[in-house]
Amino acid sequence: MSRLAEWRQGRQYVAVAGMGRSGVAVTRLLAAHDIRVYLSDASADRVDAAQALERQFPGLVAAEAGGHDLPRVAGAAALILSPGIPPTAPVVLAATEAGLPILAEAEVALEELGGLPYLAVTGTNGKTTTTALIDHLLREAGRSAMAAGNIGTPLSMVAAQHRRPAWLAVELSSFQLHDMPSVRPTVGVLTNLAADHLDRYRDVADYFADKALLFRNADARSITVSNLDDPSSRLLVASVPGRHLAFSLRVPADGWFDRARGMLMLAGGELISRDRFPLLGDHNVANALAAALAVHATGVSVEAIRRGLSSFSALPHRMEVIGAFDGITYINDSKATNVASTQVALAAMTQPYVLLLGGRHKGEPYRVLLEELQRLAVAVVAFGEAADLIEADLAKTVRCERAESFREAVRLAAALAPTGGAVLLSPACSSYDMFANYEERGATFRSLAEGT
């Protein structure tokens, strides 16, 4: 019997913490199954959303914004957790002390989707692009597919649909995997590993341990795709049961980049020439190889994969070329919320540029960017809460200017960039000091670049 059936049959209520997209989606899913829900959020800004859900599901949903009723949470059958809430939050500690199961929204949804094949992607960088590529390649092969999870569409929304896709491409963060005891993808993809979220995790080892949970239930039938060029990834998947496939930008592998010939290779043959794949940077070649291996392992032909790769477009906020204005190209890489991701973006640059760097610090030093910065960077413009740390790490080696607002940062970067050069927003920080999310930061950058 599924969890949802047990909760409904036992006439129990379930606590849901967090009123963002995933929290609202799982609340709707539970209420549609006549399961009572206590939904709460620490932010008082969620009052309108709380009231709307109570009106839509009278007698089933009790929603509270501005705090969590901890005794009420402790009396629930389970706590379903939004990924942004850390394990140290009082609402989680109250559930833990009461002995409640603590589950990710994605865990509940995947169980309800029962047996639907899914290709799951995790890693530090490239998750969203790889997931979107997998979805696109499956569709190009004529399969009914949908991308969901951390990519933006909560899995609970898919589970609530009357007509479900035949395949899922699922992005899973370490935060989600922490509370997903039954995760078992048809194909599990690990893009890469680097230090991240050190504002939440005690150390890198703890962060990597949550990533490893994607493979916790792997068996002899499992398929794992991983990055041969990344020692941490190789080590993490080394003991995972099942079939292993690897991609590389350096050496021959199941999927690899023959740089001398400018050719992406798959299964021992040619896949597509580099100039026919439209995304910037070696990191996106790696993402393409990971996605190609994953879908090929499910029976998709090389020809369909080739068509899909050639027709794929860059996602917003990921090395997205906004346009050229007054002789300067503006590139939006707002999704680069950690140092490793920004390092990859800098390696992809082929013209002189000014880097917009800053936001809320996540615990990583910025010094590791110096080698790439010295190659083509004209200057760094530091902004946000991390500006002091950025200046301390970089100013002795590269030109580093300080902006007191995001608008000033973009204006200053435009003034410093040479004709024919670029302004690159690749912040290496989260956006939460100035913006609601990285999407809002990227959209603001676009507006300022376009002068709209």
C-alpha cells in the first residue's frame, strides 16, 4: 500500500513545510487524495497563498504563513519538506524528535507515479541543462517525456495530472536526495562534483554523501552515467552496482569529445560535430555527452540523439547570450551560484570580458578563479554581501571594482568592457541578498543590458 493510501485510510493528516512551488504542489496532490494537510511557512509573505489553498480545499488544508506550529507538526503522520529548509530548522527538529518520517516532496510524488521510468540527474553543476537535454532527446525520439524536479516543475504536479508522460527526466538536488529513501532511477547521472552549499553542510564530504544517495538503491539492473574526468565522481560511483557508462572531454570513453577532430563520439562511433551543437563551452559538451549516454542506454538511436543535440537551445540564465549593445556582448550566467560553476564559465570565454561577481557568500574562496581571470578578464565588479570577501581574495591580482547596487554593477561593467568584449554575469554566489532567486537576478541583468 502506498503512503498516500495509508494516510487516507488512516484518516491522518500530513505536515508540509514550505509554501514554495514544491510545497504547494504536494499539498494539492495530497488534498486531491482526500488527505488532510497542515501547510506552514516561516515567511509572512505567503499569507495570500495560504488563504487561497484553504479556500480551494476547505476542511482539507489548514495553511499558516509566518511560522510553524511545532506541536501540530509533531502530531502529523509525516513531514514533507521543501528542499530549501535545512535539517537544522526548528520544524525539522520537531519532526525528528517526534519520530516522524521526513520526506522530500519528490519522494512522495515518485511513489505516486509508481513504476514510471525516469532518468535522474544530480551533480554540482550542469544538472538542469543535462536534464533538459535528456527530456529534449527523448522527445526527439518520439517518446512522451517531461522534465521535472529541481528543474522547475515539481514532481507532484506531474503526479496530479490525469495524462502522465511515459518517461521522466528528473533533476534532483542534494537537498532533495537527503529525504528520498526509495529513489531508484532507471538511469542515474552524476554530472560532476565540487564544493558547494558549504553554508548548509558541515563539509564537502557531507555534501557529497547526499549526492551519493541517488544510487542508494542501485542493483545489478541499474545504469549509472558519470564523469570520467572528475576524480570525486569516479570515487563516488566506484562501488555502485550495475552497468557503468562514462563520458570524457579528454580520453576515449563510452561518450567522449575527440577534440582534434571536433567531434562528439558515442558508443564507438561519431555522434555530432562540435560546430553543430549550439551551446557555448566545454562544460556543455560534457552535459551533451552525459545526456546522450543516458538516453542511448534506454534504446534511443544515435540518429535521434544527433537530431536532438543539433536542435537544442541554450536555457535561460546559463551562459545565455542576451545580445550585443554598443559593441559589447552581454552574457547571462546567473545560474552560476557557486565558484566551480563560474570557473567553468570563465573557461568558456573567448573574448576579453568584465566579470560581475557577488551576491550571498556560500563558503567557498574566490581565489580559485584567479588563473582563469588572468587569461582574458579585464576587471571584476564585486557586488552584494560577498563584495568584501571577493575584493580580499582577488584585488591584489586582478583589477577589482566595487558597486553598491546591482544597477551600478552593470553600469560600471559596461564602462570597463572594451569594444568587442563582453560583460559576463556569473556571480558564484546565491542571489538571496538582493533577489528572490537567480531567475530574477538574470532577468534584471537582461533588462539593464537592453536598457529596458
